[in-house]
Amino acid sequence: MKKTEIMGIVNVTPDSFSDGGTSATMPAAVDKSLRLLDDGADLIDIGGESTRPGALEVPAEEEIARVVPVILEVRRLRPECVISVDTRKSIVARAALDAGAAMVNDVSGLSFSPDMAAVVAAFDARLIIGHTRGTPEWMRLPENCCYSDVTAEVCAYWTARAGEAEREGVKRENLLFDPCLGFAKTAEQDWTLLRHMAELRQVGPVLIGHSRKSFLGALLREPEPLRREAGTLAVSLHALRYGAAMVRVHDVRATVEAFRVWRHLAGDDAENPGCGC
């Protein structure tokens, strides 16, 4: 069974939907990063701008001030670890890559910053191409959640954006694709995308970012994100089963343990998932 990498989430924001800004300061974010790595994360994703529904844009200078000191300190303490920066802005991506990040997670799918792919290519970094419509502030408007075939339209968007990225010099093997569950999508559309992992994977390696999201809350009738962890683990195991390249989660330790048990039951103990860095 091919390894599914585990990406740990570090929100250096005061308005995260999930953790309420508990990692909003540099020391707290560094501590969180180290804890996730110790828990077995293959890499960490550090973000300085909330992209929850309704979130307002953060100025690039402020976003840089939030994420770059964290990246520098984590790299100093764990020079071998892999860091992703969660940003839509090429200027933030460049600062983060300069500071030691090796991946850019662009939930806008290259639509926010036209030069994002060129910046990524200049550093020979990995790039996650997301899918959304509109900005976080407006992405849940009904017109942004209207699809005739959500799976086909997400795949077509990815294919077009991947072509753009490659023309700017990003290597195909450095591309991953995120359907961005909850971004300009209804809960049922999120479930549809998860049920069609095989079609999604035809475009390329897929990242599933589902942790504690509202589509789980709707199904489980659980308004509190922190109480959606069992549902999150169920989706993580579904992603593992259907060949996701990566899952992006808050609770790394629980995911590592669930993957280890799943692999043991499957008789595939050749790899130790989530071995950390």
C-alpha cells in the first residue's frame, strides 16, 4: 500500500474556525509545530490567514509577519523537517520559501496571485493546487456552489491550472491537488467528491483537507469543531483506502495511530506511516 502522508495544521491566526487562535503567537505556533512533528507528522502546513467561510483578507505584510518567524524558528530547531506555507499570495509564498518552506498550499488554485506558479518554480518547490470560487468572504454564496457535475468540474479546473503551472516551470511531479472541501461547495458536494476519489486521482496526487469541517458537523449534528474528530478519522481512513497522497489534519497523533492499525489489519507493515521528520 502506497504511503499517505500526514500533514499537520498550524494556524498562526486569531480567528481559526477549529482551534480558536490557540497558536496565534509565534511561541505557541512553534510549540504546536514541534508537537505535531513529534506526534508523527510527515510535514506541517503553516498559515497566517484564515480561509474559513466569511473570513476577511489579511494584508500580505501581516501574513508574512505571522508565518515567517515561525518557519525560521522551526527550521532552526528541526532543520530536517518539511514545511508547507498555506497562502494565496505569491509575495507571502516567496518570503516563506526564502525562510525555508518547501511547499506552497494555494487554496485559490493559482487564481488569487497570477505569478504564484512562477514563484514556486523559482524555488523548485512543491505546489498544492486547490479549487474554489470567489474569496473566503463570498465563497458560500449559492451561485458559487452551483455545479452540473462537481467532480468533473473540479478535475477540469485542476487540469487547466496544472498546465499553467507547468508552463511557468513547475515540475509535474511537484504538483498535488486539493478539492478544498467546503470551499464554494455544499456539504453534499463535499461527500460527492470524497466518493469519487478514483476520478480525482486521475488528474494527479490528491490531498484531502477535511479535518473538523462543517460537512462533518452537518452529518453528525455537531456544531463544535473540536468534537468532530471521530468523523475526521473516518474520512482520513477513507482517503487512505482510496489512495490519497496526503491528508491535512489537526490531530496528527490520532491519525498516525489509526493509519498504523489500518495498515496492520491490511497486512501491510512494510512502512511506518507518519514517521515524522
